[in-house]
Amino acid sequence: MSTLAPLRLLREPWNASEGNQSNATAGAGGPWCQGLNIPNELFLTLGLVSLVENLLVVAAILKNRNLHSPTYYFICCLAVSDMLVSVSNLVETLFMLLMEHGVLVIHASIVRHMDNVIDMLICSSIVSSLSFLGVIAVDRYITIFYALRYHSIMTLQRAVVTMASVWLASTVSSTIFITYYRNNAILLCLIGFFLFMLVLMLVLYIHMFALARHHLCSISSQQKQPTIYRSSSLKGAITLTILLGVFFICWGPFFFHLILIVTCPTNPFCICFFSYFNLFLILIICNSVVDPLIYVFRSQELRRTLREVVLCSW
């Protein structure tokens, strides 16, 4: 029976001949190359948790007027992007469960169309999530280095233009990707985009931390309290390490998978790596679960509003 498959177009390489791919698959038939059997219930559970978390974030930002600023609008857009991942995963998993249990019978052509729609949603959410992670990093950079000019630099109009541009670019790029996914140039563009965002965030956060540490060292030398400020500096370093570490751990395997599709589609090691594709999708969904904890719940104002939302005190 045909079933839906998340990003099926990336699950296996297409740029290898059928004979070579069969031989490589046979050569990679060890016990470690059988992949992981991840139950649909896990996809469903993580999708629901992510959806609820990000819905609460969006509701809190809309509810509290003190949070109506470009910074929180960017965070809200990141939450919406993560919600797209969750919704796409939930819809797909529900259909898979219904079809596996014979409750829902759908023609193969309809399944393929649904696959394309879901794949486009996932691709769009991936591009938009990466984009807004970068936008948030830039926004924080401006806040620290241009604090006095922040409101003149990051005006509401510019924030709206930025958000609209990201959503438009994400939609267009995902449509192009689904249409021309067999072209290596498309994959290389996606890989290059990921690497660009990773380097951008790394450079900005290191620069921000270096400045913060310099200021803390200056204050510490003046006030003769090195222990306290050394602790604060260490806390800032740990925070930035978590931010970049989670980003790389959750997104890295998926994009490494794309790199292997382009560079070594018939290599036994690569074929073995491809079999763990569902695990890479789980990591992306986990990123949607962790994002609100890292980028949002550190705000005291937002935590207070979230408690009000949860308690339904509108």
C-alpha cells in the first residue's frame, strides 16, 4: 500500500544509476545500515508538543502589547515556522496511521499530490526557520552594538518588510525545490544557505560575547569583584554554546545527508547514512520543540504572559 513519506524526494539519491545503487545498497547491508524504526506515534507526540508550545508563544506575543516590537515579531515568525513543521508532520503522520490501519483508502495519485504539498510545507518551514534564526541573531547584534540607534535602524516598517521578504522567499524557494529537486544545483543552494546561516550566527554571537566579556572585565577590574563577573561571563558563554550547539545538532545531520546525496550517492557509507533519514527528521522536529525554550522562555515578560495564557486569564 502506498503511504506518505516525509521529504521522500531526499530519502534516497537520484543521481546514481539503478545498478550502481543496488550494488552499493548490497555492500552496505550490515546491521548498522538498517536504519532506525521510529514509530509514527513518536512523530505524532513531538508534533503535538511543538504545536502547543509555539501556539502559546504566538498567543502570548499577540496578547501582551509590551511584546509588540520587532524583536518579538521575529520570534513570533520563528514560532509560526516551527508550527508549519509540526502541522506538516501531524497531517502526514495521521494519514499514515489511518492508511496503515485501513481506515482511509486513497488513490496513489492523490497520495503523490499530498506528498508534494507536505514536502513543500516542510521545505518552506525549513527555509523560513533558518532565515528567522539568522534575523534574530542580526536583531540581537544591532541591539548590543547600536543600542542608542536601534529604534531608528530596526523600525516597524523595516521589520514588516523583512518578515514579508522571508515568507515570500521561503514559498518561492520551496516551490522551486520541489519542482527541480533532481538538479544538484538546487541542493547545493540549500546546503550553501545552511552554511551561510551557520557561519553568520557563529560570527555574530562570538562578536557579541567578546564585547560582553570585555565590558564585564572592565567593570570587574573597576569594582574589584572578579568572581561575580567571571561567573556572569561563563553563563553568557554557556548560553551561546547551547544556542549554537542545538542549532548544529538538530540541523547538521539533515544537511550532511544532502551533502552526501550530491557527493557520494553510491558509496556504501553514504548509503548506510541515508537509512537514518527519519532520525534526522526527528531532530528537526525536536528543534521546533526546543526553539521556544531557548529563544522565548528566557524573557521574563513573556514567561509572565505565558502563565496568564495558560491560566486563560485574558
